[in-house]
Amino acid sequence: MSYSGIFPHHRADGDVLRTKSLHGIRITADDVVVASDHGRELLDYALADLSRAA
């Protein structure tokens, strides 16, 4: 399972595509700090999708 996101990059000319593989990793919501309500929604989505794939 992997996820990606596009983030503004203020130190370079353009944006950054960040990817993360969750293969073989056990993770809970308590392991992640989010900075916004939207981030919490994305985390909830990713964790729900991860549990369906297990």
C-alpha cells in the first residue's frame, strides 16, 4: 500500500511529490501528528484503506 501527496515547495521553483510506502508497517492514528482537519481526514482515509487491504 502506498500513498502520495503534492506539497508546495517554497525553497525550489515548483512543487514536491512525496510518496510513502506502508508495506509491512503497522501504524495507528496515535503514531501520526497532523496539523489540520484536512490532514486528519487524509489520515483516517489512509488507515481505513490500509485495514481493508490487510
